[in-house]
Amino acid sequence: NSQDQASSQKALSAAESGVEQAIKSQNQTNLAGGFTGENTNYKTTISQISGATKFLIHGNNDQINEITKGNPVYIWTTQYSASNPWANPWSGTLTVYWGEDSDACKDAALEISVISGDKANPTLQRFAYDPCSDRRTQNSGFTNSSSVITGATEFNLQNRVSLPLANAFLVSVNPLYANTRIGASIGNTDPVLPFQGADIASTGTDNQVQRKVFVFQGFPQIPAELFPFTIFSP
């Protein structure tokens, strides 16, 4: 009825307001609030994504952690800082996991770019990994695909590849062909990676009607000029 529709819209507005407040405040704790004179409120949960041991890109929230094909995401190997960028580059073994279909040719391939080296003169390395042998035959750019290990691994993802990194500043991971969740882990003796962003889950309520909004809050996008060319465009 019209009352339920009005309450649903108010609840959605409240949930969105909770997300806005969380982003504005840059607060790492949960928030709650409401609208003066109305029976409408929100509760917002903020979950920091730690870079310790293993983590999913965009966190463990099933509503937002699938990465869209052609939409690169970052694994931060240095702590994001506007005042002191690229401090403390990371060295260790980074393992990346992806793919949710037992048929490798229905799974994504990955284009991985690594910025590393000296801060004054960094280098960009690009790699391509594809679990599908038929696609690898057609695309000569996938020269590193022999490193892919298939079969169920961490996060119930099907594929993984390990990259030894030295003085890495940033890793960009771009899924090709299909959407996929992407996970990462580090070696047991490796330094812990910095925080990777935060999941924000906000629930708005009006007259017992609830609406939920889920957002991943990452760090500002890196200028495209740092990753100027793709290996190919599928």
C-alpha cells in the first residue's frame, strides 16, 4: 500500500544517510542516527578490511565483493597516505585467488599490474593469467598462465597464482571475460599488508520497514596514466 511504499522510501533514504555520514566522518566505528521529529533512523556498521594473512577484495560482504569484469581493483602494498605516499614498499609473496566455476573457460582471467622499485623511478610490470587453455592458445599475451594452479583453494575460489614481490607499492588486478570474487593472502613470515578499505552496511528503518545499503569504501583511484595500456581487450 501507499503507506508501506512511503516507509520504504524513507527507510532507504535513512540507510543512504548512514552511508554518507560514515564516509564524511571517516569514522572506523559503528554509527547510529535518525531524523528529528520522524520515526526514522539508521544503524551503520563499518568493517575495516585488514591486510593480515588473507582477505577478500571488497571484504566478506556477499552483496558487494564480486568484481565486475574490466573493472580493476587494488591490493595496497603500501599504506595509503596523502601526506607521505608510497612509504614502506612491501616485499613478500602475494597469492591471488579468483574464479568460482569448475569450468575454467567460464571463469575470469586476470591481468595483474605491479608498481615497484624505487619511489623516484618506479617500474611497472604486467602479467596475465588464464585458467582456460583454449583462451590461452588464442591469446599470446597470456605468457604467465603456466603459473596458475586450478582446483578449490581459499575462499572457495577455483584458481590461484603466487607472485614474489620486491619493494612493491601497488598491485592492480583486472578480471577479464567474467565477473569474479578476488582474494589475496601473504606468506606466514611476510610483513602484514596495510588496511585495504572498509565495508559499510547501513540499515534504515521507518515504521518497522527496513531497507539496507551496502558500500565498499576504498581509497582514491590512482590516475589512469600509471596503468596506461591493457594487454588486450577481450
